[in-house]
Amino acid sequence: TNTNNTHPRTPTHTQPHSTAPLRSTSMSSVPSACSGPAFQSRKRPRRNRVSRAVRALVRETHLRASDLVLPLFVQEGENLETPIASLPGSSRLSIDLIVRKCEECVEYGVEGVALFPVIEDALKTESCEESVNPDGLLQRCVRAIKKACPELLVITDVALDPYSSQGHDGLVTEDGEIHNDRTLPMLAAMAVAQAEAGADVVAPSDMMDGRVGVIRDALDRRGFTNVLICSYAVKYASSFYAPFRDALDSAPKSGDKKTYQMDPANKREAVREAMLDEKEGADWLMVKPASLYLDVLHKVREVTTVPIAAYHVSGEYAMLQAAAKLGWLDFESVIMETLMSCRRAGADIIFTYAALEVAKKLKNSGEF
């Protein structure tokens, strides 16, 4: 028999004796639970997330296949595909297979491809003369793509490292200096050779000072006033380029690229670089890498009105693939979220090795 003045739910065999009455915990004794809503605010942000249709209508940023550019690595040969171990899902492709890949891009709404040539060691020299060969690998690839897919935008890389026996983006002096001003005429000649082959956009990635203006003048003198320049204006000396250098076998033979690529610690410098390249005539400005430098991307977006490209680089892509292979992440979900973050930060154009995968998903499911 319960002889204490306690609530019936209180276990008497463990409760010490007390003369103070215990507070009842029944719902009838908690007025706030039944007299009205505990949260009185009329502003409920969750209402704008209540259904897929509402979320789609109020979405601030959109990712479309037409925002994407697919980087491709072209090699000599025929019907030849060489997988890149450090860049899962990507391969070196012969020109005929590059053309097939481009036809797939057109089918799924990817508007552009960026070409990077894998140059044979025998053609690599200190003066990089193969870069201006009208019958070189890159130029032949451009012509083949434009013949098969004339509407597809072809973007070509302007830098000496694929052609250099030293593996640097500029000409190397006897004492090991990357000589800025001696490199500029060669970059201009490269850009003209690529335009003559049919390139729609030339993309100097070398980070030499003044190269955009020199290239613009050279193109205009030769009548290529409608060929665009996508300047790698803000290109950091990043460790996330390693799989790309494996793909091209273009790592520096000595030293590093820190005397011309930017210090990852700097953001104000990015604005200076972007503004200089815009003044020299760049039509697009690129930030590279992308997802690790969203603050920089956003900063550049705030100071210019020209289109901004972001390059989701090989290391950024490869680490997502590696985590997915181990079962730690769902690749499809994280790549969509990653690219959306680039768009949200201010990118108009995104270079990504996942361009075709994403475009296929978007075609099947609509905008992300």
C-alpha cells in the first residue's frame, strides 16, 4: 500500500522520504502544451522547403549542362584509349575517340570541350617549337572536332609545358629562370596556330605577366577578332594538379611553378591578376582550382562583369572518386553539390571531368 503523499508513478521502494509534495508531470498540468503553439513567429522559412515544386520555384542557383566544359586529353594513335590511373573515369584518347566523345557532348547539351595534348617525348624541346606546328597533334584534333561537331565550342590550352623538355609553362634560361618576356611571343604564336586550326577560344594557362594583351594583339593582327580569350587569370600553385600532370606527363623536371603560379595564401592578389587580364582584353576570367577557392571565386565575381570560369581540377575530382570507390561518399550526389557550390559562388562556366556524367543526370531529371 502506498502510504506516502506521492504521485502514483513514483517508485516508493527507491524514493527517500520527503514531506515536500512532488510536481505532477501529467499533460493536463502543462498549459503550454495545449493552450496554443509554442512557436509564435509568423515567419517560417521551412514553408519554402515543403515540397519539391516549392523548392524548385524558389531555387536561387541552377546547374545546367550548358554551364559545363569537358576537359579532354588527346594522344596519337587510332581507336586508342589509355586510362589515367590517378584520374578515375578519364583517359587519354586518340583523335577518333575524342570526336566520338564530342558527339556525345553535343547529344547531352555540354557546350564546350577543353583540349590538352599528350606530346611524345621525342617532340619535347627547350624551345617548344612543336607547339606551333600546323600539323601538330592539337591542331589536327581541333580540325577533326570542328568538322564533325561544328557547333561545339573548342577551347585550346596555351602554355608550353606539354611541349617543353623542362616541363615548365614558359621558356627556361640556362640558369633555371622561367623567362617571362621571352615566352610571350611563343605564346602568341601558339594562340594564332590554334585559331588557324579552328579553335573558338584560346586559354592561356601559363601565368606569364602580360600574355593576354600580347595574344589579343596577335590574334587581331591575323584577323581572328572573334576568337575569345579565356584567361587562367587566377591560377594557384596547387598540389591538386598532380593527376593532370600524370595525364600529360608534364611535371617540371626541376624546381616548381611557384615563381609564376599564385601563392594559395593570397586573395587580394587574385583581384589584381583578374583586373589586369580584363584590361588586356580577356573575354573570360578563370579561377583554378575551384571548390577549395570559393572565397576567391566570389571575390573575383564581385569586382568584374565578364564571365567567370572555375576549373574543378583533377585532384578535386579524383578525391571524390576515391572516396566513392571506398563507399564513403555517393559520387553522383557530391559532384552535383560541389559544382552547384561553384555556381553559387559566382562561376558562369565550370570546367569539370564529370561534365558528361552530370549532363546525363540533368537530362534525365531536369535542372539540379
